[in-house]
Amino acid sequence: MTTSNISVDISPVGGNGTGPAAAVPAPATRNTCPACGSHYREDEMVANLRVCAHCGHHFPVAARERVVQLADDGTWDEVARGLRSADPLGFVDSRPYPERLADAERRGGMQDAMIVGRAAIEGRPVVLAVMDFAFLGGSMGSVVGEKFVRAAHLAVVEERPLVAVSSSGGARMQEGVLALMQMAKTVAAVDELREAGRPFVSVMAHPTTGGVAASFAALGDVIVAEPGALLSFSGPRVVQQTTREELPEDFGLAESNLRFGHVDLIVPRAELRETVARLVALLSGGEPFRRHVEAAPEGAVRRAWGAVRRGFSRLHPPDADG
Ligand SMILES: [Zn+2]
């Protein structure tokens, strides 16, 4: 996988500059822990939910395996499966976009970077939306945006909570502005959930960055992160190069996000299913849990905006800078 697959560089500060390869183990050594070097057989990886038994490092999880980890046996019912990206821009970087899509599908069996569907978690019906980083860096294009919106609609119509597991390099650059529009589209869908009083639990897995971190993933009623996950708009290396400042060791990691209040809790994968089930139960008991927010009183917005403009013209008198 090359950096051109995704829109942000998630390699750590002082990394070897190989982009996502620094964050996600290369396929040849994918069962070797990048943190401690322990090696596992594939069946051990599956049984241990792809967490290193020795040091607790959380390996990436493919979307369908994540569904198996979270959902009750036999409850997964995928929807919007047939959606596929078009190539409206006729985009070519080192390869044509349709070729990249076909290649990603051939290698991982996913049609795009998200699957959505009905499921139950410990007996509670939910709608699940799960991203897959292996599909073009988990980038969000029109299909991911549309699938998330359909998942949210389904949650509203069937009165289920929505649980999303994100893992993304950001917007899909091959779809240009159409990919950026998915940010607004998914945010509007979260708003719809909110209006309907349906809970939304957002789980951020490594890495959740760029346009996904800056849209629906950050809007959960409760935001859960996996330990050690990189959760930031831009990767540390880009931020350091831009600001030329020394960054803290844990910049952008789940642990620092928790300290700054950007996430609510960090949950090891072994406890994720139980935690999500508990959150869903707490948030969906009884009446819709969110009261409708009253509109601002007549004139309040105009008065507040007037105050901002007066403050601004005191700072920058109109004739001072011509
Ligand atoms: Zn390890």
C-alpha cells in the first residue's frame, strides 16, 4: 500500500517515512507484533481478537472479522451491500481509480471500505457500521458516506441504536470534492439520529484520521477508543513538519485524546463487546434519551452576531488596514 491511497500521512514522528506501512504491519509479517516481535499463528490471532497476548498491542481487524467479534452469532444481516464507487472524475494517479478499486476488492473481498447492517450485541438489536482500513486505507468516498447514511436511516426507522467502528485514513482523494461532501452528509445523518433520539456509539480503532475523524466518528453520544489507536485529523509527522514544534510522545494517540476530553473511554478489545452492549442498554432504555433542543429565542442569534462584529471592528478598525 502506498501513501497515494489515502489522504493523510499517519506514520509516527521520526518514522521511516513509509506512510501507512509504518502504522499497519506489512502482509508478509502481519501476525508479528510490531511492538514486541511476538509471532502468532492465524488461529491464535483470531482467538485472541488480534491482540498481542504478550504486550497487548492491538492489530488491525478486518471489517467482517470485527462483526464476528461484536455481533451475536447469526444476527448479522448486511444491507446496502451492492453499492459500488463510480469514477466520476476519471481519476488516475499512478493507476486508474477503477483499477485500484478492483484490486482492493480482489484482495480483501470488500466492495468498499465500510459494511453496514442489522445485528444484535448481547441480545440488543443495533445497526452496525464497520470500516475496513485494508480497503484503500479505509478512505471515505461516496459509497462509505452513502452506507453510513443508510445505516443511520435504518437506525431511525427501526428504532435501533447505531454503533460505528471507524478505521480510516480520511477522505478518498480519488473522488475529490465528492469525497469531502461525505463529511457534511454523514454529519447530517448523525443529526437525524439525534432528532429521533436514537443513540450513537462511535468506536475509534487505529487509525481514525482525516475526514472521518472530523465528521461522524467524532459525533458519537459516547466515543470509545481502542488502546494505542491514532486518532487525529493529521498524522504526527505532518503536524510536526507544519508547526516545527516538538510534539509529545503520545501525540494523537487514544490516551492523549482521552486526557483532552476528545474521547470518553479507552476499552481493550477483549472488553469492547460487553462495553458497547452496556452503553447501548443504558442509552436506549425508556424514552428517547435526548430532549428536543429549543430554538434560540427571537433575536438572540442576531444580537450575538452583532456583538461579535462590534468586537471584531474594535480589534480591526475598518480604516486601519485600508
Ligand atoms: Zn506484542
